[in-house]
Amino acid sequence: MVGITREDRDSLRFLWVKDLNTEPVEFEKLRFTRVVFGVTSSPFLLNITIDTHIRKLQEMEPVFVDKFLRSMYVDDLTVSLSNVDSAYEFYEKSKQGLSEAGFKLRKFMTNSRQLHERLSIEDIGDMGRDHKVLGVLWNPGRDVLIFDMRSIIEETEKTMPTKRGIVGIATRFFDPLGMLSPNIICFKILFQILCEAKISWDGELPEELFVHWTRLLKSLREFKPIEIPCSQGNGANILSCSLHGFCNASLKAYAAIIYLVVRTEVGHLTKLLCSKTRVAPIKSITIHQLELLSALLLSRLVNTVTLALSSELMLRKLFITQTRR
């Protein structure tokens, strides 16, 4: 836990009941001495504390520190390394670096059974079951990310087909990589149609829009869980990598998508990395303007992907846009 300096503890005062059996009830003023979960500044305080202690190793271990800080998100550490020995070395340095600050890293999980056997038994989780990595299900045994919408489908079946219900379903999708973009964008388009039609939040849908809703339900019922392999090289020696980006637009929406093409000693592998979609603005604009918006969306997505992968891979880039004359 992260301590609070004495001069700042008055900002975290609270009332505590001394004895519930006394009349009248007496209260006493207490102060938190540790960073409180839920306070607006708490995530920042946690991040800056971890950052400060890890940077103490900067002079001796610059490569490790850079990789650690790039792989840390709030209190989750997600890192990829090329072999078991380097992964185990990173594990030991991480534990040692933060233990000096009183932090105990735990719940380590890996897709390597060999590495799993080398980790301390008190630090590891169950390799055979699914785990959440930044909100996305990951099965370490098979090394796949899993996108399963069964709970959302069940909730959708119970939802009243109103504007409020539809936007509630649309916000339940958690898809940071854009693997479910074709499904999610349909809900966003329908919500925009409802806004244009000035349908009230809890009003019944007109027949035409109700038919639209039932079609969405039908497509969701046919959805099966998606499994995305995490490995981008299948263990083969990687010779080169290139990003291939595509973007396009229609009058209803526009999108961008990026593939990673890996050339290895045994051939080429193509992997879907991520995608982004946007609903077209309500204000009427031309298809050419929408295609420019899709190109802008692609350029921003490329910057994000390049920043994430540039320290791991040497990347070449190829981008394709589709325009109409």
C-alpha cells in the first residue's frame, strides 16, 4: 500500500461511529494513512510511485526499465519476450525492483509451460483456465485471446427495444482491439437513426426500426466466440515485418483496419491486429469527405500500433485507401 504524508492526511478525514449502542450516537474523526481506492488521484499516485521506484534501476538496467514502464498499465504488467530465459530474468528483476518499495508482484501467468514450472508456486495462477488481460479474456495454455458475447446476447434478449436499451447494449461491448467492430457499429448506427428520428429515450420503436432491431438480434444469436492467436510468428525465426493498413467509408460509417504481415523462414503469416470504426456524422457530408475521415482514422491507428510495436519489431508500412472518382 502507498502511504500518505502526514500533512496531507487531513484531506482524507472521515467520521467513525464510536459505539452504536450509545445515545446519542458519538462520532470521532479519523484519517486515512494510505492511498484510498476510488479517490480521483489514486491511479496517478500508484503510477508515479511505481515509476519512481523502477527508475532507480535506470542506470544499471536501462533496457529492463524501459520495457517495464512501456508494459505497465495501472497495476497490470503485460510483457512479451522472445525466450524462456529472458522472460525468467524479467520476472526476477521485476519482483526484486518493486519488493524494495514494499510491492509484491503476484498472479504471474505465461503461455510457456517451461517458464510456468520455473516460477514460484505462490506467484502463479492456473494455466488451464481463462484469465483477463486488461479486460480481455486470454487462455495461456492455448495462447489465444477470446471474445465471447454470450452474456451480452442474454442481456440483449431481456432488453426492451428502446433508445435507452439500445445504447445500454452498445456500451456493454468491450473491444479494445476492434475484433467485434462489425457487430458494434450496427448498434451505433441504429442509435444514430433513433436520434435523427427524435425517438424518446423510453418510447416504442416505429415498425421499420423494430424490424432493424430484430435483425440485429438475429445476427447476435448467430455469433460464435472468436479466438485470436497471440503469437505473431508461430515460433519461427522472423525475417521481416510489415504493417498493411486499409480504410474505407460509406454514407453510414467509416473504418480502418491494420494487418501485420510476418515473413519467416517457413513462409508468410498474416495476422489481423486491430480495427477502428466510426459512425458517419449526422451532418450531411460527401463520400469523399468521409473517405478522408477514414484515412485520418487509419493514420491515428497506425501511430498507436507503431508506438506499441516499434521497440519489439522493425516495421515497414503500406497503407491503402479506396476513393471514388
